[in-house]
Amino acid sequence: MKTTFFKIGIFVLLFALMGAGCEKENFSQLDQIDFKIVTMDKNKAEKKIFEVGEDMVLAFEAINNSEKDLELKLKSNYLSCKVFQNEKDFLYVNKKSDNYNVDSSFVPIGKPFLNPINCETINLPYYTQIFPIGETILESAFWSSNPDNKKLESGKYFTVFAFTLIDIEGHSTTRNLRADFEIK
């Protein structure tokens, strides 16, 4: 009887270990990284409410939630050479209309940088990006960096951005980011 329980126990243990091994095959380090858009003051402290005439920083951050630095090999070099900055909606600021609850009613205002951003790129099969533990600012710019921008008037604003990253193993993640802020 003990032998039967022992054999059944070994079988259950092996089955559980095989299942755990299968789960690891679908795991991607991309799942351990969160991205966000933040607004900050001139000292780069996160802030959501600004005074009229106060300069602000718009930033794109990565947050490594793992217990170690992650080195990802990505199929695209989206995170290198300011490629994101050439995307039309990256950090593009919109002013909400008087009807605060309706996002479909907004006025496009501008970006904190001029387009296009030129950078030298090498056509490699993949791009290596290292994400240290915690938060890392990948891109940031002061609103005043773009000479075409006027000071933001009193009101409620937002910026949105969607992107997809693919690692060399074929795992992908799509993120839809948004930051809301106010000028008083």
C-alpha cells in the first residue's frame, strides 16, 4: 500500500514539474516591465497640477518590477535612438474641451520636441536594452524645448501613446499609456 502511494506521489510530482516547465516557456521578461508617461516639474519630481507659465517635463518611463536588472533583446530598436519621438502621438499634448468627461472632444496642442528626430541607426537583427531594477526615464523633454510651443493656458490636458514591443523569442506586449494633468 505504501508503495502505491509512493508511486502515485512521484507521478503527481513529475506531472507538476512538467506543468511548471511548460509555463516558463511562455514567460517573457517583457511581462516584468511596466511603462508609463509622467508629468514632472523642472526638478523632475512627478506632478499633475502646474501653475500657468510653469515649465513642465513630459517623460516616458520603464519600471522593472523584477528582482534583478533585465537585459532584453528586442526585434525592433523602438527604445533606442529616440525612435519613439518620431511617432506622431508620442507625448503629444491635447487640451480637453469644456466638456471634461468626453475625451473625444479635445484640441491638439503640440509636442515637447521638434520632429523628425534624426539619429544614426544600424540595421541589426535585434536591439539590446537593459532595464535596471526600479524606474528608468527612457525619454523626457521640457515643454519649452520646442520653440513652436506656447505656454500652456489654464485647463485640463492629456497625452496618450500606444506601442508594441517584440523580443527575439517572439513574445510581444502592447501598451496603451495615458497621463492627465492640469494647468491652474
